[in-house]
Amino acid sequence: MTRLLQVIFVLIVLVIGAAIILPFVIPASMYRERVQLAASEALHRDITLDGELHLSLLPRIEIRASTVSIANAEGFGDAPLAEMGEMRVAVKLQPLLERRIEIAEFVLIDPTIRLQQRGTRNNWTLTEATTPVPAPASSDGFRRPGALPLEASFGDVRIENGYISYSDGTESHDISGLNLLTSMPSLDGPIQLDGSLNVDGERITFSTRIASLRDFFEGRQTGLLVDLSGNLITAHFDGNFLESSDLSMDGAFRTTIPSIRNLAAFAGVDMPAGDSLRRFSTSGRVSGDPRHIALTANSIQLDDVSGSGNVTLNLDAARPALSGALTLATVDVTPFLPEAPAETPANAAGLQPWSEAPIDFAGLGLVDADLRLTVGLLKFRDIEVSDASLRLQLVNSRMEANLTQISLYEGSGSASVVVNARRSTPSYSLRADLSGLDAQPFLDAVAGFDRLRGTGAVDFAFNASGRSQAAIMQSLAGNGEFSFADGAITGINIAQTIRNVSSFLSGSSNATSTDSETPAATGESAETDFSALTGTFTATAGRLTNQDLLLLSPLLRVTGSGWANLPDQTIDYRLQPRAVASIQGQGGDRDLQGITVPVRIRGTFNNVSVGVDTEAVGQALLTGAISNALGGSSGEATSPEDAVRNTLLNALGVETDTGSGTDPDAPATDEDPAEQLLRSLFDRGRQTRDPEPDDGSDDGNGGR
């Protein structure tokens, strides 16, 4: 027995000695080729070991090699698929005999990996040329019981200063400075991955901890902790891989993107021009899998927009699809609207011409969305809406926003906006039904018009198309109606305008008075009160037309008609104000007798003139003069003074009596005041001439 033990001991010593001595005795060239051949057969690529090669069997199986390269696939160039300055692999011997793998060391120094895609082929699939590429994994997933039927542990596993490049023929990306350190005492214990890398010049650091690699691969619930940081994004996740066959997970998260535009540029996504989409941050809970993600956000911050809500992201469709409900405090959508490239000069005054520059609607095609928003304050350019309930639907570059409930400028109502950018020429529609509005701030915000005060209602529907502001204005079509009550038109005092014309015709000194107490007919301090203002309008090719304006006031009845040409930014509108004989207020007889002074509003939007419509008066005078020159409608001739008097009175809306039997000495108590003024005007004209002898005859003109 003693001798047998001695023999066994000697054999063990010889085996151990041989394992130690043989690697030094046997030339490296004898096993270099065997190692290269075995590795090449395993990877189906030529493996080359050009540098030093060291092999040891005790106390662990260890291989050290320098200048190692793996050949590229055929058709992808002569550069190797991968090469590294040094590779060290060490496996503990005793655990290996017990069918356990304990990797004591796996180190790659300065590895370089070149990944290439050419159509459906790539250079990283390590299979024989005749071997078909395996079909994609089934829907059952890769996490299943028995996926890791072995024992293993990692000791010193790391990559130092790695470089990975990717190219598909049209674009390329680079990962440099890759450093990775892995620690895994066992498959049943936690695995820790820490590392850093530069992606296309952006530095990213990461740390990942998985509670158990075996639990993960075998589909059981597994704890997961991830931290990611860099200039483009910082993220934190603390949760679990759920019990499933895929990567379903659930946990708490927080994410910050300092600049969405920088992240989009890094990802190669074109963003619409503008200053919006800057910073984004959110925190809450996330669940789902790589194709469907559900977020419950306790906090959402996008630029100056903040709130909370639930959002689901579906990545299975042609475009990412968002759905959910959000509650937001204040939303100003103006910064997110497409901008026309042409900029307004800093010193430009007034409304600028419509831009011909194309509007970029690329942002509408990035995602599909179906979101319900509850917004405390919604801003659109100069328009402010409070307590808004909005449904926003975005499908294949078509956006529809329905404001089902809005409060604005002391009023309320509903509105809808549609922007359809599916075709080369986008189309638009805008509809609104609003009531109880405070007119002045509303019209100032919507149209830049601040000359109307009162409480009103507006109902309109417009359609347009075009790729620029100018094209949209040129195609605008639709109709609407408005109604305002208990307000005033500022900038013109229509009653004073009538009085000024009357004073001019009568030769009164009030026409040239500079008394500060006399109301101004036009100007910032002038205004016309009304109890009701109503009308309808239509739009065709950008031209707004109104034919039935009606303003009711205690002392005035005003009708109006005309147009505003939006493409040319011009306006031509006529008002027919009539001073009434009695004060009856809203709902009174609109045909009461009185003097009418036609007012014309015309010019460009930046230079509007308001004054007496001399063209209408002149045409009436000319028509009347011709009629009287031909003997009038009765065939009886009248004096030149009577012709001018009658036609001017008719032009101003005052009825005249052209009969020849009037008594020149009849009392004038029932005569129209305006006619009295005209008579005085003509009488003074006679008194400037030399008096003729009185022969007692009657000239048939009442002594005038």
C-alpha cells in the first residue's frame, strides 16, 4: 500500500511538472497552428496570431496572445473584422473538472471591431457561407427554463480602450474609448457591469446591476438597476424584469434630456426649425416591453410646459404612436408651430407682407398621437384660452385638434383646427363657435384689431391650402357671422362726422372750431357707441366680403358693406350712417328720416384712411345735376341753386320737394334741419351779389 501511494504521488508530480514544463519546452509554433485552426473552425473565420503566444496549464489554463485578428467576411473589404493588441484568457482548472466554468481572467486590450451592413448581408454573422441564417426567434421569446444548465463565474473580465465602427453604406457611427468591467461571482448572484464610451464624440457612462443572470435567462422575475449619464441624456431605472419570455419590465424611473434637438441631431432625426423642443424631463413609473411602453408620469417638463399624466408608446407601428391623457398647467403652443424662414426686420413697423417661404411640416410626420389634454391656460400666439379640454389626434402627418370646452376673454365655446400635410400641398381648416366674448382683447389677439369694444359672439368656418403664409391667405375660403352688443367703435365719432358735414354745409363756425370741448370726429379719443352690431361675411380666395352690417345706436342707424383683401392687405368699406329723429335704442325703426353722411374706410392694413365718402357724394351730385339740366323727372326746369341744393340733399339722404307750388313764406317748423342749413347756405350765396331792383314781380322760386 505504501508503495502504491508512492507511485500515485510520483505520477501526480510528473503530470503537474509536465503541465508546467511542457509549455516552455514545446515550441509555440507547434501549438500556434493548432490554436489558430481550432479557433478558425469554431468561428468560421480565419484567426491569425501574429504576436507572442503563451500557454500554461497550471495552476490554471491560461492563454496570452498579442496581435490577434479575425478575418472579415467575403465582400466587405480586406480590413479584419476584429483585431486586438492583446488578449488574455484564464480558466480555473479544478472547477472545470467539476463541470463548473470559472473565468479567472478575460481581458481584451485595444480591441477594434468593424461592423458593416450591405443590404441584407452583414459581416458579423459568424456562420459558414452555406449555412442559412437562423430564423428570428419565435414569439415565445428567449427567456425560458433551463436556458443556463451550468455553473459559471467571472473574475477579472474587462475591455480596455475598445473601438467599434458601424457603416451601412450611407451613414456610419463610431464608438471609441470603450471601457467595460464585469463582475459576477456566480450565475445565481448579482452581475455588475460598469463602463464608459464615446459615441460619435459624445461621452456616456453607465452602470447596470442584474440580481441574477440565471433568473434573467430562465424567465423569472429579476431585479434591475440602471444608471446612464452623459451630455445628451441622464436616466435612472430601479425595477424588475418580470416573469416572462421577453424583456417585460416594471419599475420607477427618471429621465432628463438637456436638449431634445441635440439628441435628435445625434440620432440623425431632422427637427423643424425654431427655439422649441429644448429640455425635457420626467419621472414616474414605466412598464412594458421593448415594443410597448406605458408611462405613468408624476412629473413632465417640456421646455416651459409642465404637468402629469399617462402615456403609452407603441413602437410596433410604422411610426412611434403615442396615446394617453395629460393634465398641464400652462401650454404655449406658439414656439412649437412651424416657422417661416423669412425673418421680419427688427425695425419693421406694422403688419409685414405674407411670407412666400415654405413652412416646414416635417415634425408632423415623426409620430402618431391620440392625446387628451386638460390645460389650465392654453396660449396660441396672442390668443389665451383657459380651462381647455383638448383632444389632439396626429395620424400620418394629419393633425386634428378639437377644443371641446374652452373659456376665453370672458366667453366660452368650442373650436377645431386641422392641418393635413399628407400631400405636397398642405390643407387647413379652422372652425369656432364662441359667445360672451370681451370683443376688444379678443379681436386684438386674433386679428390685431383693437377698435371695437363690447360683448359679442362669433361663429365661423374657414378652409385654406398652401405651403406658405401667402398661399394660405390667397386660398382662404369660408363664411361666418358676428354679433356684438353694448359697445363702441373707437377711432371715429360718426355722429360728430355728420354734425361737421352739416356745419360745413350751413357755413357754421363750428366747422373750423378748435374748441377743445368739441368732440373729435376721428382720432384716438373719438368713438361711436352702439347697442347692437351684427353682420355676416364670406371669404373667397382670401377676400372677406360683408354686405349686411347693421349698427344700432340711440342716435344712429348705420349700415355697411365692403371687403378686405387679405392677400393684398387692403380694405375698402363703406358705412351709411343715418342720424335718427328720435331716441328709440336697439330694435328701433332703421328707416327713420335723418341726414346720412356716407363714410369710407380704405387703404392698406398699415395705412387706413377714414373719412366722408366724397366719391359717393360726387356721383350723386353729378347724377342730380345732369337730371336737372335735362329738366328733371317732371320735365320742369329748376334754377342752378335748386339743382345743387336738391341733389346734395339727396346725396346726404334727405328727401326734397321739387314741386313748383311751394310758398316761400311758409313756416319752417317742420322742415328738416339739414335742409334749413342748406337754405341758409344758398341764401348767403345770394347776398354776396349786388341787389337787383324790386319790380314787385315773383320769379317763381319763392324769393330765394
